Amino acid sequence: MDALTATQQHALTQLQAITNGEADVAQSVLESVDWDVQKAAELIFDTAPIAGPSVTPRSPSPLRTMESLELDDSRQGERQASRSRSRRAYSLMRYFPSYPTSLLSLLAYPLHLISSIFRFVFGILRIPIPQLRFASLNFYRPLPSGPSDPRSVTDRWVRALEEETGAVCISRAGVTPAGASSGTDAGPSSLTSRPGVSADSGEVFDEGRKLLPDFTLGSYEEILRLCQREAKITCVILVSEEHDDVTEFKSRPRSTLTDPAFVKLLHENEIIVWGGDVRDKDAWSAAQKLQVTTYPFVAFLALQPRRGTRSVSTSTNGNSTSTSPTLTILSRHQGHCTPPLTAPTSASTLTSHLTSQLLPRVLPFLERIRTTARERERDRMLREEQDRAFKDSARRDRERIQEKIEEERRKVEEGRRREEEERLEKERLERERLEAERQEGVKMEWRRWSRRTLVKPETKGAAGAIRLAIRLPGGDGRTIRQFSPDDTLTSLYVYVDSQLIPSNLSPSSDPVTPPSGTLTGEAAIESQIHAPQSETEDTSKAAADAWWDFKLVLAYPRRELAWAPHTTLGSIDGLKGGTQIVVEKIGNGKSKERGGSASPRGAGAASPTGITAQNDDDDEYDTESD
């Protein structure tokens, strides 16, 4: 290769890019056509023989050899033209010769001889061995273009068959005109019939169009598994373009593959049809397993009872049953398809064989298998339905149990929450009660201090004195006292408040100093009553009511004497000359608490100032003359 010129190296590179082949093969082909890349490509892809003896390098151009074959009779010309059309439609999956050198052929011959001997011996002993590809001195390799999976290869072969025969598969007969074939119509490959609209056999076959069997796409092993799973008859069709009988089998006007009676019989009996060209790996493997010797080849396979040694098992009722059936080759047909009435692969021979022998013998057994399979499937579905119902029932029971557990948990949590709320509420009420008692105790200390310090002895007969008759609340009687006009409203409230102190608290034990603060006199009381300056008048009145816990009301005309600091009694209208004042407790539920179990002053009891309380039967409108 180092001795090649630049032009020759460029031509070699171009041919390798086109064919993706080896350098020595491409060089041999280019040398045979005087380094013409176009002729070399045409030689490889269009006119290269598919099988046969190897081509010696530097031999005369294969194009000239093909031209010499065109001088044959007209029938041979028709066969050659049909074969050319098939090769063009099948160009994506062909093999081309690799033009081995003499040294490689010499090295391959001993291996070919040894493999043939091993195959012969192992074939007699019926020992399966791996297939060794040394059948000839040619070295084949598939073209790298296009997908190589079995389904795609089978689909390409069926498309090429449709183009060559001008027919269409049954499954597409209802939507595609006869003779049309395209990748769009075919749809994706699958392990079922070719995609399309299922057509009724009576309507399709009466139209007179050319039809092909409904080929199933997939590998040979997948077809066998499908045949076993569905318990149906399988028809395997294998062809080879190197045999002249294949053209008669496929493309003759009344060929086997397009014969209406044969195609209709396959379709009506739901026979699985699979085929291929032995140039493909999967079809070649099927041919080796079926021990094909010539082409075209047709074989029918189906499940059958085991022959020879049979293992028998006894059921509960005493009947004996054999083991599961095995896949069996029912019949093999190979060779020429003419004349139509006696040829082994003609349509009439195959149709007669199916109707008179194979179908009557095989279909009852397959129907029993399918019936048994349907019963097993029905039992399986029934068990699945029972299992599903049991699982659903168990799931519902679990859900109900879980709901009850959740409900109990919610109840427990709700009870704990209520107990916690009640506990917190009790603690709050207890704190409020203790705080109220503390405040009441502090307030009582202020009241007793006020009674000792701010309630002055009464001065009778003073000029301008104001005589007030004070009726106490709760039937505790009334008291009469004279006040000076210079006395303040605070002194009046302090006096009334001192009358409400429980009698068990002796005046002699009253404190002499204020409980808190540095102020003395009425200013100390006013400092305890006053609300902050920022609060309104209503807020100040509420603070005063909360401190005194009572209000003073003139009897007639009824008018409240609201407490106010620094207000003298002489400046209040209605008090001059004396009057009747009624003490009304503010409704906050503290009257009993303030009064205790003992009355502040009973009838006839002596007041701290020595004024005698009047009986409740006295007229409450007494004048000063009383």
C-alpha cells in the first residue's frame, strides 16, 4: 500500500468511506476496474454475486462476466431481471465478497476441512455444535448500513417481497392499494402481525387483488416461543436468491406465496407465518436447525404430544396424564414449485396437505391445549381476583383499625389537652385569687390606717356644720354625723368606708403609718386612687369606684356624689343644711368579702366616733330637729 500514488490512495480512501470495507479488499476491487471509484462501487453494490466461488484479485471485471450471461434465452432473461429487482430491493441487507488473497484462502482450507469433518461426525451422533463459517473459501461480512436486529431484517425482507411480487400483506390490504409498499404504511416492527387495519377475509379475497400471507416480524426463536405460547400452527418459509426455483415460488403470476386459496387458508386458520432469506443470519440459522437442503423451503410446526418415552403421573381420580407437549416439525416441503399439481412447494400441494392431513390431525389437539390454557388463565384470573379482594378487605380492615387507633389517639390527646387547659385555668384563677387577696389585704391596711388617721372626732354645735344621715347598705343601719364645711369629699368617703370595716378588726390595732409611700393624710389616699394623667375622666372614675367599692347618692333628689380630690363639702350643692345619703355597693360581688361574717355596725353599736347608729325602722328623711 505504500507504493500507491496519491491519486490511488485518494480513490482507496473514497471507496473505503463508501463501503466501510477493509483496505486490501477495496484495493483489489479498484485494481480490477483500473482505479475507477464509481465502477468499483457499482461492482460491489449492484452486480457483485451474492454467493458462489470467491473472486480472484486482478481478475477480469465482473461486469464483463455479467454481460456474457445476458445472451441466454428469454426465460433466463426474465429470471435474471426478476433477480436483479429482488437484489435492488434487498440491497440494505446483502453480503458482498471480500476478495481474499491466495494466502488467506490457503490458510482457510484446512479449517474448512476440519470443520466439515466435525459437522459430519457430530451430525451423525446428533450432537449440537456451534456453526463454524468455513463453508467455502469466501469471507462474507454484512453491510454496516441499516439496523441489524431480527425484526427489522424480517421487515425489510417482507417489504422487498411486496415490491418484487406486486402484492400486499393481508393486514394492510384494507388500507393500501395492491403493489404499494412503504415504510410509513408498515409501521413499527413487533412480534405480532404486520400493522394495519384487519380486513375481513371474505371481502378482501373477493376483490381479486394479489395478497401475501400476513408475515409475523421477529426472530426465529421468538416465533417458536409465540407458537408454543398461543398453541398455533407455524409456517416457516425460507428462500435463497441463488436458486432458480425461488423466482417461480415468489414472482410467478400464480406463485405459491400469492395463491389466493393458500393465503386464505393460512389466514382463516390463524397460522403464524414467518419467513426470510438465508443470506440473513437469523434465516440461515433457522435453515441449519431445520436441516434445509434446497430452496424454496416450507415447514409447518406445532405443539404435539411427546413420542417415545413418556413420563406418566397419576391424578387424584386415578387417570394418567402425560407431560407437557413439545414443539414438533409436522411436515417439510422443499424444492421446485412446478408443475403446480405435483411439485412439493406448489400452492395446490400445500393446500391439499393442509386441508386433508395436517389441519384435521393437529387442530383438535391444539384446541384442547388452548382450552386448557384458557381454563388455567381463567383460574389464574379468578385467583388473582380473590387475592385482590382479600387484599382489599385486609386493606380496609387495616384502615378501619388505623382509624380507630387514630380516633383513640385523638381522644387521648384531646383529653390531655382539656386537662392541661383546666389545670392552667385553675392555676390562673388561683393566681388571680391570691393576687386579689393580697391586694385586698393591702387595701384593708390602707382602710384601717385611714380610719385611725383621717377620721377625726365629730365637733358638734360648730357654726355652719353639715349634718348628714348616712344609710349603710345591706340592712346594717344608718349613722348620723356632723361635718365641717371645710371637710373634703375624701374625708366623707373615708368615714363611710370606716363604717364598712368588719367589726372583728378592732380600731385599736389599726396601723399608725401608711402601708407604703412617704405621703401622709388625704394625699396618701388620693395617690392610691389617682389614675395616670394620660387616662380619661371615665378611667379615673372607674379607678375611684374600684378603690372605694361603693358610691354615695343623695336620697332626694337622687344624685350621685362622685368622688373627686380636693373638693370641700361646703362647695357641693345639696349638702348645705344637711341631707340624707344612701350608700350603694357597686355590684362586683365583694360586699360579703369586705363585710366578712360580722356586720360592720349592728343596731345600737357604737361607732368609732361615738355616734349611735339608728334603727332601720327610723324615718330616713329626718331633719336636724331630730
